[in-house]
Amino acid sequence: QVQLVESGGGVVQPGRSLRLSCAASGFTFRNYDMHWVRQAPGKGLEWVAVISQDGSITLYPDSVRGRFTISRDNSKNTLFLQMNNLRAEDTAVYYCARDLKLGAPDYIDYWGQGTLVSVSS
Amino acid sequence: EIVLTQSPGTLSLSPGERATLSCRASQSVNSNYLAWYQQKPGQAPRLLIYDTSTRASGIPDRFSGSGSGTDFTLTISRLEPEDFAVYYCQQYGTSVLMTFGQGTRLEIK
């Protein structure tokens, strides 16, 4: 069965960096676009980044563009999110997520259990 | 950027009743590319409906989606105890790839 397991979350000071990882199994990882979605405590969902199957295309919303970088290693079935210059408003549970199908439109059919990132001094 | 507004914020119903959840977009949704997710406390979201009305794999037929343009609806025909959760709509966009509504909490009356 499809499994997505995030790791790398924790408490970090404002301005510092953190790298999240997501280990994928149960499906052919290289065949799917992948996303990161976050959820601040008690709040709704916010899409953070997407990466194409081969890693050649990445997209971000304005809120993280220039600070966050999504990447993948298809040989190791692993997705990453490098987060730099972290702010208090980046505090959230970060979900690794699989795109439902290749190409537009983008929906998410599988989610990891999430990893909590807390940005605080 | 399209903004999705869900209503009501909280819906209180009893098992066996019909639930109607609304999602209104600030502009017409591209080709009706709209989805619904269910989230229970401490869990990740679960895809229920995509492309406005297509049920995702394994989703019971008591869940249905409808709408077009700027107004979309998720209907749960007869509520089961496990249906009480928070529901989010999501649209596929161009300037921002995915945007979500703020959620509707469906609680037991």
C-alpha cells in the first residue's frame, strides 16, 4: 500500500534552516508529481510546493518562493523540502503528498502523517 | 488568485440526516477543477471528490459533489457517525496551483 513517511521536523529559531524528508513506498515514485502541503495549528490547509516526476519543474506560492526548495531523489524514493530563513508564520504540520494523476489538474490522493515544524525563539 | 469561501463554518446535524456543504469561489473555477477533502482530528486529509463530482477510490456513494462556475456543493446523503469531521474544498489554479477553502466543521448535534 502507498506509504509516505515524513521526517526532519522540530523546533527552530527564526532565520534558521530545516530540511524535511519524505520516504515513499508502495508505488512507483518516479511516475508521480509530488507536493508539500502545510497546516498551521488549528488552521486550514496551505499548498507549499510541487515537483514534477523528473524534478525539472517546481512551483511555489508567493509565501515561500525564494525561501523553500522542493527536490527529489527518484533513486531513493525520497522527497525533500529545504526551508531557509524560517519565520514564525511557517509553524505548521508539513504533509508530504502524492498527486492523483499526471498533468493538470492537481489533486492529492495520498498524504503522509505529517511532521511538525515550530519556529520560535 | 481565486479565494474559496466555505459555508457554513460549522454544521450541526444528527446521524441519518442529509448534509449540504457549500464552497463559493471569488472567480470562476478553471474547468470546474474542484475537489473535496475530509479531515478527522489528528489525521491527514482524505480525498473524497475531484473534478467537481468524481468520487475518489473507495469513497462511499453517500458522498456526492456538484456545481459549476463559482458555486459548488458537497452532499452527504445520510450521515454516518464516521462522517463527522472537517471538510475542505480545493481548486486547481494557474497563478497558485492549489488553493483551499477555510473548512466546514461537521459536528454531531
